[in-house]
Amino acid sequence: MKLKWYEYLAALFMHLIPSFILAAVIALAWKYELVGGMLFIALGIIYVLIARGFPISVYLLMTGIPALIGSLFIINHFMKKN
């Protein structure tokens, strides 16, 4: 089945939505470390709630990285205050 150009464009943007969300969160985290760190951790938790039926290794990979990034932003926020 051959798709039209606008159908390819719609499919592309549909698959880029998570990247746009992460880009918005990282832009926010650069300005407000505490809020951005909490959002990164929340995105990891939301992924676990939405995606079900995968092995634990998938969850550790997909939530561990955002949780680590969020933790580093939060630590940086508190280190700057001292």
C-alpha cells in the first residue's frame, strides 16, 4: 500500500511527539532544575504506568535513564544553593 506524502508526515510527527516532550522538559530543566528533575522522574513513572507486559530490563532501561537525569538535576539544584 502506497501512502501519500501527508500520511508519511503525520506518521513522522506522531512518532516524534515523545522527543518533543523530552525536549520541552529538558529546556525547562535548564532554567528550573528542581521542576525539571521532578518532571523527568515523573515521565519515567508515567512510562511504567502506561507500558505494561514488558520484561523488567525494559522498565529499568526506559525509566532508569530519566530517573538518573532527574536526580542529577535535583542534586544540582541543591548544590547551587550551598
